Amino acid sequence: MMKPFSRTSKKQEYKKILGDSLEIVTAFSREGPQKVYVQHRLKERSKEVGELLSQKAYFYVCGDAAHMAREVNTVLAQIIAESRGVPEAKGEEIVKNMRAANQYQEDVWC
């Protein structure tokens, strides 16, 4: 299981708490010289994300609805299209189907 995780504060010691059962992929938007967002981490790990989704993994997005969630949705459709060799419009359709099947869940705010 992989969960990209975005926070605005310093990294916490999740590995110590969770062990090897979960990998936390962090994206810190306010630390360091460059902003790093969840969609950047998804792109960096697109092959792994594509493989997990082909195995019917569930996808959870928590955060800002206006920007982050929308951009994550777009990147996810691109990853699906690329990993399955289909047009991006088909990737978008697959994401919509994931939502309808409750395979894609959001907890977002404005």
C-alpha cells in the first residue's frame, strides 16, 4: 500500500509507528527551496501507482478541493492512460468509474 501524504510542517516518524505495513510518501509544500505537491510525488511514482491501480487498489485523496484534489485527479487519469496504453480521455473515464465504484474516495474542503 502507498499513500502520498502532504503536510505543511516537519516530517514525523511514521515509519517507527507503522513499520513496513504502509509506506508514507511525503510532499511538503512549505519546506525547502521548492514546493513539492502530492501530484509531483504521484508522477515520480507513476509506474508503481499504475501497477497498484491495475490490481484494483483503492485511492484516497484528502485536502484542498479547489486545487490539490483536482490536480491529483488529472494526474491520476494521465497515469492510468499511460500505464494502460489508452488515450487520456479513457483514463479520465476510468477515474470516473473508480469514483462510482467507491474505489476513489475524497475527503476535501474548499
